[in-house]
Amino acid sequence: LEKESSKPTILCDNSGAVSISTGQSSSARTRHIDIRHHFVKEKIQEGEIEMRQIPSADNAADMFTKALTPSRLAACMKVIGMAA
């Protein structure tokens, strides 16, 4: 069972974004990212928010960015509490 959290949680299906944001990855390839773009990373380090990786199949945000089948759209809507 997953522990309930009172912190806002960002669900992300991109492992690279999760690694960079949670401080688990740092390399020459990411050094070009300007410090002003580290807002999420700072909030995670300060304990104000959490970030968790999820499978792409469970990413409800896809309904805003991709063309989906009617059944997949209905499933995404259900996840965020919208009626189909």
C-alpha cells in the first residue's frame, strides 16, 4: 500500500525528468540548464512537493497532449475525477 502524503505530488512518466528533479542525476549533459529552471528541484529538496515516476500507461495528462482512443480518454478522465 502506498503512504498517503499531505504534500502535492507530481506524477511523471519521464525517468530523466524525475532523476534530474530529485537530484539523482547530474552530468555534463544537464549542466546547461539555467539555475532559474530548477524551481521544481528546489521545492522537492525543501520538502514542499514530491515527484514520483509512473508508467506512461497511467499518465492521465496524456489526454491533454495526445490523440487517444475513446476508451483511453475515458480512463484518463476517470483518474482526474471527470465524468465521461
